[in-house]
Amino acid sequence: MSSTIQPVLTETCERLQVRVYRNRQELGQSAGLAAASKVKELLGKQERVRMIFAAAPSQNEFLETLAKDPDIDWSRITAFHMDEYIGLKRDAPQRFSQFLQDRIFDIVKPGEVHLIDSSNSIEEECKRYSDLLKEAPIDIVCLGIGENGHIAFNDPPVADFEDPVLMKPVELDDACRQQQVNDGCFPTFDAVPTHALTLTIPAIMSGSHLFCMVPGPTKRNAVMHTLNGPLTTECPASILRTHPDCTLYVDTESYEVKA
């Protein structure tokens, strides 16, 4: 697989590489091809690759492209995900584990898939999942940015750049819950769970290579603050500017291209 799609603009914001595409399809395809290339590069040098995935509509085109690469040996991939609602039934279609199983895990069948079990005791699940994350370094993190600037479910009120833990329970703020309605994941605001388990910001930032996909007009304000605002938990994604190898993939709806 190779890509002839060129971004309409590239820039660097501190350490963050930014690539702007005409639309979300080109964004997702280019990011998927880049991530696939990195996976294959790493598999050429090491026995296993450990990856963390985000579950959100913003990831659809990216996941579709990544899953289609015929040359990735998925049996050597260990997969994690970033967050999970607390309180949903095991068969609820909105569960993030289900989202990722449908869109990539059940298609490519990674050698190991570690799903967050939010029906378990919160304390026990945080320890279990953290212990799995600690077993070896995380190679690749595939993420998005929320309308309120969150990464995973680290909303501004609970985000901590120096979090001492790798996973924690959080209360979701109203903007985050409303986004789930805007994305079509829930019919009403009241139907969105109020709490979730999330990987913390240090857990996400521990990945060696970060691919961040953020399409669409509802993300424009968050992208603006991520790139141009202060480094602050008021926009948790601003911390991405400090990562040594993070690429932000945006489109002309989420990024304001100056005339």
C-alpha cells in the first residue's frame, strides 16, 4: 500500500507535526497508511508491537485503512484501548470495546487484545489494566481529540499532565457527554453515562509514536487551542506539542487554513 495523497498544508507546532488534508477521507487514509508503515517498520526490528487504540467516529476512516493493509502480521500485535464507559450493559453497542472489535479487532485478529472490563471492580480493573500496560513499552498510540480538548476521557476538570497512575475512573463533563450525542452515539444527553475508566495522559504520552486523527468542523475550536493556546489542562491535547514523535492529522474543516 502506498499513498499519493498529499496534504494541502504541513506545519510544525513546537514538536508536533501537523498535516492538513482536503477532507476526512484523505485524512484517514493518509494516517492509516502512515501508521501501517510504522507498524511494519517496527515489526522488522522487534518481535512484538504494542498499540493503543481510540474508539470514536473520528477514527473510522483511519481504522478502515489500517485494517486493509495485507502485509501487517497482526499475530505479533498486542492491542489495548483508551477508555470505557462505566454502567453500560455488556452488549451495549456504544461500548468502546465493541466499537473497536467491529471496526478492526475482529477483522485483523491481533495476537493479543486487552479489553477494559468496566463491570469489574473499579480498583481491581485499574490495577489489572495498568499491570498489562507496564509489561513492556507502548510502541504506537492512535488517538483523537475531543470537542473540549480531551484525549481519552481526560476532560479538562480531571486532566493531569503529571498523573501518578496509568488508569483512573473519571466523571465526564457536560461538553464531553454532549459530544457523544453530537457524534450520534447516544440519542439524548441523559442517555450518556456519567462516568468512565480512562488511561491517563502520562499513559498516552508514554507511547513512542503517536498518530492523532481529528476531522470535522466540531473539532475546529479544540484544534485551534491545541496548536495555539497555552500548555494547560484546560485543553488537555495541548500536551501533544511536547511529544517527540506525534503527528496531528486534520482536515480543512477542523483546521482553519489561512487564505
